[in-house]
Amino acid sequence: MSERYELRGVRIGAAIVVAAVAAFLVWFFVIRDGGDDNGNASAGSTAGPVAASESEIADLAKENDQEIVWAGDQPGTTNLELTETRDGNVYVRYLTGDAKIGTPKPSYLTVGTYPFPKALHALEVIAKRPGAVTEKVDDGGLAVTNRNSPTSVYLAYPGEDVQVEVYDRDPEKALDLVTSGEIRSVP
């Protein structure tokens, strides 16, 4: 009988730890930079989300002396949405249909460019984790996804301090975009 109570205590403890970690992650990724002291939602970003053209994205890259990666022209796209965060991450989102700029739905192709020292080495480490799926890409690049979250594919190249994330709700599309060479720097 005491073994049952010990096992129950372990389960309760594990549930509390999982809940605490989940609460921290929600705070870190959603709430922490979600607004300023006045509740303004734009405080977490320095630009966007805004509608942007290819030339406006290229101008931002030049202005910040930073590479920005995108998927080029994509069929069915009605708006390109650009968001730049305080830490230099840049997101290009391909909205379709009547989706409005800033829509909270994560249903759209998104290409994230993250300044990341030794990005290729970091992906090589991640590629060794259980569930990791890797693909070699042109120019010595490495693409990594995970069977547990296949909708995001991460990409890095030798000698570059940029990591790229390609998200699509269709895992095959995300991987195809990366391996096809369509993911590239904005000219």
C-alpha cells in the first residue's frame, strides 16, 4: 500500500514540475515581451508586424547590416508580413486569403532569421538528439527538424552566424522549401 502512495506522490510532483515549466515558457515566449507598462502590444518588437514588400525587407536588411532570409514569391500569398524583435530576430510571414496583418493565427508559412553565433555547430548538436531528422542542403548547409515537431525546419550554413527557421503547418512543404533552395537571403 505504501508503494502506491509513493508512486502517487511522484506523479503529483512530476505534474507540478511540468506545470511550472509550462507556465515559465508561456511567460517567457508570450507575456514577457508582449507589451509595455501601458499594455501596448508592440513593445516586444521594434518593427511590425507590418505589411512589407521585397524591397522594404531588403532595405531593412541593409539598414541593420543584417541578413534576412525569406522563401521568395510564394503562390497564393496576398500579403507579406514583417516583424523584427528587439533581439534582432526577423520574421517574414506569407499571409493568404483575407488574413490581416498581425493575425494571431499560426497557420501561415513563416521564415524566421535569427542572429546566432556558430549556428551550424548548434544545429549539428541538435541533430544528435532523439527524433532529429537531418538533411544536407546545397553550399554545405544543414537542415534539422524533429519528428515531434515536424512543422519547423531549422537551417544553417558554414561560416554564417544566422540560423533560419521555416515553419509551415504542412511539414512536407516546410522541408521541401528548405531542400529545394527556395529559402535564401532577400536580395
